Amino acid sequence: MTVAALPQTNFFQIKKGIFSWLFTLDHKRIGLMYLYSVGLFFLVAAGLGVAMRLELLNPGRDIMSPQTYNQVFTLHGVIMIFLFIIPSIPAVFGNFFLPLMLGTDDVAFPKINLLSYWLYVLGALFALSTLMYGSGPADTGWTFYAPYSVKTGTNVTMAVLAAFILGFSSILTGLNFIVTIHRLRTPGMGFNQMPLFAWSLYATSWIQLLATPVIGITLLMIVAERVFGIGLFDPAIGGDPILYQHLFWIYSHPAVYIMALPAMGIVSEIIPTFAQRTIFGYKAIAYSSMAIAFVGYFVWGHHMFTSGMSGPAAIIFSILTFFVAIPTAIKVFNWVATLYKGSINIQVPLLFALAFIFNFMIGGLTGLVLGAVAADIHVHDTYFVVGHFHYVMFGGAGFAFFGALHYWFPKIWGRMYNMRMANIAFTILFIGFNMLYFPMLILGLEGMPRRYYDYLPEFHTLNVVSTVGSWVLATGLLLMIGNLIAGYLKGKAASANPWNGITLEWQTSSPPPLHNFDKMPELTKGGPYNFPNAKSTHKK
Amino acid sequence: MNASNFVEGVDFTLYLILGISIFFLVGITVVMVYFLFRYRKKKNPVATNISHNNTLEVVWTVIPTILVLIMFWYGWTGYTPMRNVPDDAMEINATGQMWKWSFEYPDGKITDSLVVPVNKPVKLNLFSKDVLHSLYIPAFRIKEDVVPGGDNWMWFTAQKEGTFDILCAEYCGQLHSYMLTTITVMEEGEYNTWLKSKPDTSNEHPGLTLMKQNACFSCHTRDGTRLVGPSFKGLFGRQETVIVNGEEKNITADRDYIMESIKNPNASVVKSYQSGLMIQYGNVLNDEQINSIIDYLETIK
């Protein structure tokens, strides 16, 4: 064969036109369609977040009415959770890179993969339709707590149906990844030769598959109650509002790990590549993902310590919650240890990964405060919680998402962005992020409850700092996105392996061909991160 | 002296966990940044593959395990007293409804803000008339959800005289952030005098008193401003378009209509307003009381 002399046909060039995307079965194109969709929704919800911060700049009314504010924070939460974070890393980078990292040509069920994207779009349309009619979008908060969600006249029914449909999208993606990982690893790749990103997706997929049906049925119960008046959650018609909270959190706490575990997987890829050495404690990182996924099912009650839960129940949920901290701490130690005796190439994907560790530590350590029952009683439902979960979700999962975007950008598009601008945007983003969310932790300790349209005068100063932080953060975001778009349009051509990475996706051309590999990828001997140029510590 | 008997246990747990957290956050960040510069490519051109170290990994598993168990322990011991109310605690019923608190004392006195004697255990029985609320006294470090249909309670001993904020901490709709009141802690003698005093409502219309007690003004203004429900200004005798079973209908807001709207508010809702948020006051007020309210409404021109 003499094809090597010809320019490679990559997956962008093989077919053109909108329908070649909308009906594609190529995991890479589906991944990119997810990227553009979740990216759009992220910007919308981030805009809503900036608007909320503007309203909170001063006590009293600044730019919107209380009812509008309540609808804005509900939309912000629903979009960020169901349309951005849950699909983000698995559906974008999992779709694009899982088959590449496993050395195979696609996921196990390409048609189901496309179906899951279409369900995502359908769910998004349902969610957006709530803006168009009646009393407007739901004003319940993303948690849809009963009985308020049963009584309010806003479009709660349509919003929970949207989340119901999005749940199926998530279940199908999880199912697809589990089968792909079990059945389609390249010959010779055992589970313990899998990249850690694949491990993290494996753990995540089991949560998506097993926990999501619970929220599905719970949301249908809300619909049944609103539409048919069946008394499930509203005590006025014989229901129990606490039952709703249990059912909701049985899914929604494991869902936190749907958001966090893939982010940990990204960090476990970026750090060895830029340290140019093997990951420290491969098995500990891989198995701790499974441990977190497992223990994560049994801790939902820590969201309900003030709900009237019995003392013994609170204590049991508290200690189980603390057990999640241990595998998480182990991961952090492993990542930091991987920098030891590395030959570190300080580039922007690594900066995002290290920022992830810093932000995620704050998110995790503040989680310890919330896990301790006595401390939780004080800070529960305050801005401390808002700060905590934004450190985990945005400072953690969000920063990992941006890191992945910068890490795999040259592989996806075959071009490179401007490095200097990427570093500047990162720095502004990191400063803005901490300025926005750190004051919230202090506000919570001082007793400012969450979901407050207005606040007492003593909370003013820190709210001003936080709002100014939102402007810095927005500037960093716009710079980062502008820089990436400029790189996509006219960036310099990137080589197949610009970071000298060692996992299999770096063995194919950039962008990859339709079937991913022109020749069988070669497995690295001695584990997926065994960099051949690094010194070995053990004798052969 | 702390504001309540729980401040010590909660604050100790908080400081302990935050102290350990800051130590680890700073320590790990310093190590991370040090490695970043010490082992940067220029300084260390060839990396070393170190795959694991059993001793180190056991150490950094065991130490966090011990630390989280200590945190758990203090969280537990700080919490247990909150669930063990002394037998001699004085009981007060606290009721939340959109967006107002009210407190009923053993002798039947009802107030909007809470007053308690110092150094005496007080148990609050928590009731909600509509949706979830949460009674939060930041200075006392306590909070408990107010669940409709439930029988939640909380207790405390106030240890310092003064006035502190009471906030609603569970989202409850449009004016959630305005569902505020105060707790005033008094010396016992002063409290007993206060308890016996009657608020002077002799000049107040009895209908108005009832409406204040039932939080009517949370949603309906008397000055024509639009809130959750239609304003009471000029209501009596007004022509309105209402929605009955999905169909528009013109009515006059007369005594019968208002009586029906108070008893069964969702049956016919004025067009452009949401249904579902108002509770059915037929279970709360009798006809005589409702008539007194309508008498008062007639006076708001």
C-alpha cells in the first residue's frame, strides 16, 4: 500500500453538510455535537449566574423582581446540572476519546449513542419551552422540593419532564460505555492496562445506569401529583414531603459523582503526560473511583440532617459520608506524588489540572464541615453550601472540562491555540473563580441562607466582592473561549502528539481518521503510563 | 457567655475541621508548587517512573481515616444534645407560612417575633401551614426544617440577653428572603411581665387583626401594588375576570365571591395570577371571622 504519501482523510473531511453530522454514527462527531450543545448551555447558564450576582450586588432590588430572581436561579441550576455538568465530560470527551484510548473504532452501540444525543436535544427543548408560555420557567430551585413544586403555578411539569428525558440520555451513554469497556478493548489491554480516564468513566457509567432511574420515577411522581392530584408528596392531599427528599437525593447525591469522577479521570491523564512519568498509585486511583461510586450510594441522607431525621439515622449517614473522603484524599496524594521526580512541562492543561486539585481540595474539605452533623446544622442551606458545591462542580469538574479542552484540542482539530493567551485567560479565570466563590463560604459561616433575593446589611461587603469576582471570572471565560475559537479557525497545525503523551489516542493522526487508527495501536509495555524515556526504579 | 447552649459544640467542630482543612490545603499546595518548580523540565530533564510505594500509601490512607473519625466524633457529640430536650423545657408553638412566622405561648398569647426567658430551656414545636420552611437562628447555631404535616421540633437554652435574627433557611417561594423575624431574650421577671401584657388592638378593626395573624398581607397589598395575589385596594365591588375550570368568567367581588375565595381560593382565580399558592382558609377560620375580614376589606377603598 502506498497511501502513506497522500494526505490523510480525517473524520471532518469524510462527509460534509449538516445531515452528515445530525445522522452520524461516528463517536467523534457525536462527541463534538455534545461539545457545541453543552458549551452553548454553559454560556447561557453562566450568563444567568452573572445576572444573579448583579442582583445581589446591593441589598434590595437591583435589576429584577424576586419572582424573576427565583426563576433565574432555578434555570441556572437546571441548565448547569442537567444540560451541562452531567453530560459534559462523559458525553463530550468520553464519547470522543474512550474508543481512541481503548484502541477501538467506535463505541459498542453507535446508534444508541446517536439516540442518546437526540434525547439530550429533546430534553433541552422541553426545558427551553418552559420559557415560552404560562407563568414561565419553574421557580422551585433545581431540587424541585415538594410541596412547593406541587403548588406553584410555574411550568414545573414541563421542567421535570425535561429532566426525565435527559435522564434517559444519561442512562444510554452509561450503558454504552460499560459495554464498550468490557467488550472493545484492543487485544492485550486488560482492565489494569486501561487509562485512568476509562476507569473513571467505567465507575461513572454504573452510577448513571443504576441511579438515574430513581430520579426518573421520582419526577414522574411529581407530574402525577400536579396533573392528576395523586397525593404522594403534598401533605394537604395525604402525601409526605420528606419521601420526596429521600427519593430525590438517592439519585442526586450519586449524581455528584457522575459530575466529579470523570473530572478526576481527566486530571489522572493530564498529570502523567506533563510530568513525563508514570502515574503514582495506578491501582489506588482506579479502584478508589469504584469505591467512591459504591459508597456514594449510601450517603444521600447528609442532605437532610435538618429535615427532622432521627438522631441515629443522621449519625449513620454522617459516618458513611466521611468514608467518601478517604478514597478522595488518596487520589489527591497520588496526583501530587506523580509530580515528584517528573520532568515537568508546565503548559496550560497542567495548570488547569493543578487548579482542579486546589479548588477540589477546598470543595472536599468544606464537604467535611457539612458531613459533621453539628457543624452542618449551622451551615446547612446557607451560602456555605453554595460555595462548597461550586468549588466541587465548577472549580473541580468545570476546570477539568476546560483542562481537557486544552489538552485534547490539538488532537480533535489538528490545530493549536495561542499558548500565551491561554495562560493569561487561565490566570484571570482562576483568580475570578476564587474571588467569586470564597466569600460565599464566609457568608455561610456568618449565617446568610441560600436562595435569598435580598439580604441583611451585614452581608453587603462580601456580596460586593463576590459580584466583582463574577466579572473577573466572566472576562477570563470570554478570553479563553475567544482564544480557543481563534485557534480553531487559524491556529498553527498541530502534530499527532504535541505533548508527548503515551495513551493510545496520541498514536493516531490529528484529527483522527474516521475509523480512528490506520494501523493497530501499540500498547505501552509495563502499564499505560510507563514512559520509556524515564528512569526506572526497579531492576529488570 | 455564648448566645445559646449549642454554640460551643458547633463552633468547636467547625474550628477543628476548618483548622485541619487549612493545614492540609496549605501543606499540599506548597508541596505541589515546590514539585512544580523543583522538577520542571529545565531543572530535571529526565523523569523517574515511580509506580507506587506501599508504606507511603498505607500512611496516607490511615492518617486521613483517623482524622475523619475524629471529625465525625465531634460532629456527633455536638449534635446529640440538640436531640435530647430536657423534661422541664417550656414549649412554644412556632408556625411558618408564606412568608411569616408566628409564635404561640402556653397561655395562648400569639406574637410575630419570639420572646424567651434567659437560661431556661425552650422547646419549639414546628408547624407549617403550606410548604417547607426552616427556622434558623444563626447566633444560636441551630436550624430545623418546618415540614407541613410533620411534627418537627427544636430546643435551646438562650444564655445571653439581647435580640437576634430568625431567618427562613428553606426556599419557600417568592418572598423567601423576607421571611425574617427576631428572637428577644429577656431576664425571667421581665419575660413574665411581657407575657401578661396584651397588645393594644382596641382601636384596630377585628378583621385587620385576623388578617395580620393569617399573613394575608404577605401576598395582597393594601396600596394597589401587585404582589403574589391581587391587591385589596378597592377590591370590594370590583369587576374582575376570573378563570374557572380553565374558562374566563366575569364576576363582581362581592361578599359571596370573597367568602368563597378565602375558603377555596383555587376555584376561581383572577386572570393573570397563579393558582395553587394560597391555603384553604375554610379549615382555619370560621364564617364569623371571615365576615369580619370582609367587613374590613370593605373599608379599603
